[in-house]
Amino acid sequence: MNLFARLLSSFFNPFIIALLSPFLVVYKSTKDMIYALKWEVFSLVFFIVAVIFVFTLITYFVVQYLLS
């Protein structure tokens, strides 16, 4: 039962769902695998850039706070 709970928790992880959602939405609406993969890659790049931006901003403010 513990293994099942961990697998279910891993599958319904918000990060995993956020990564798979663009692919599933585009594929369901167009039925074109290549087009859906293209949008998945585009979304993944945007997601990575946003995460890097947020972590950079947090790091900047933490360093500024520690130096003051």
C-alpha cells in the first residue's frame, strides 16, 4: 500500500501535471503528435526560463538582505 501511495503521489505531482498539461491539451484539440510535442517543448523552455528568473530574483534579494 505504501508503494502504491508513493507512485500515485509521484504521478499526480503538480510539477509533472504542469509539464504534461500543454501536451495533452494541444494533442486532444489537434490530434497531431508533432504539433503537440512542439508546444510541449516551447512550454518547457518558458517554464525553465521562469524558474531561473524567480530563483535569480530570490537569490538577489537574499544577498541584498544579508549584506545590509
